[in-house]
Amino acid sequence: MTVGSGHRHVHGQPQPVRGKLAWCAFAKNMNGHPHAKSASEAKDRNYAHLSKSLARLSRAVGQTADLFEQLHLDLDAMRTLAGLHSAQ
């Protein structure tokens, strides 16, 4: 803060530091949105991302279960064929 200027410099831009303007400068992020709204939007984006990730994980687990079941059936068929071949 420059002495007597009434402004503080943030990233080369003077910002008012007194009264309501000081609160507005403090309460807004770089895009001009209030922090509460920005934090809420960020939280919503994070939950949406988490939801999509969990959906992908759920699909992957389902596919893995299907592949495991197919592998189990294939192993049973191989055992059966090995048993039949050894009986010949």
C-alpha cells in the first residue's frame, strides 16, 4: 500500500481499500463473481465431476464382473475339455 494513496496494488492494479468498495474488492474473485457463488459453483462442479467418475467406475466394475464371469466359464470349459482329452 502506498502511503496516503488510499489504494493497495494487486497485480499492478490499484484497488480501493476503504468502505464498501474495499469489501466488494475483497469479496469478488478475479472473474468478478462473489466468493460465495464461486465456491458454490466450484463445489457443484466438483460433485458433478465426482458423480461422472463414480458412474465410470461403476461401469468399469460391472464390465470387470462380466469378464470375470466369462473367464470362470472359459476355465470350466477348459477343465471339461482337458478331462475329456485325458480320458481318451
